[in-house]
Amino acid sequence: MNVRYSHTALQGLTLIGERTTALRGKRTAKEVGKKLRIILEKDLPAFPFRGREGRVAGTRELLLTPLPYLVVYRVGSDTVEILAIFHQAQGRS
């Protein structure tokens, strides 16, 4: 299964990298990035329905434990589309 990122999701990943670097340092930011890539590009495509049904019809949500992030995504016939990534404490609109 392929993975595709929306513009919003890419912005979220950039923000995560910037905030993690500012708060925890470059090394930790790289470790977080590596964990995110494994979850989003290997684990999620292998088990796309493991997340709960999303707040918006047709979407799913997955807590990225042990990381404090929530990913919102949509499952297609051969693609997982990452729609957004939020810190769990972050408000969503």
C-alpha cells in the first residue's frame, strides 16, 4: 500500500521537527523523525484499519504512541493518505 501526504500533513511534520529541535535538540528531533517514518510509512500501510474511526466521515485517527501525536488519515484501495498530524495537546478545528 502506498502512502501519500497532504500539504497540511507535511506542514505538521515540519512543525514537529522545528518544535522538537527547539525544545529537545537536533538529535532527539532526528530520532522522533525516524520513529514517525517507521509508523507512517511501514506500520500504518501494513495495518491501515488499526486506527479508530475519525471525527470526520471517511477518516481514521491513530495515536502514535509512544510519541504524543495523533495522525488523521484516509484509507483508499491502494493508498493511505495522511491528512494531518497533531500533537495530542493541540486543539483541532
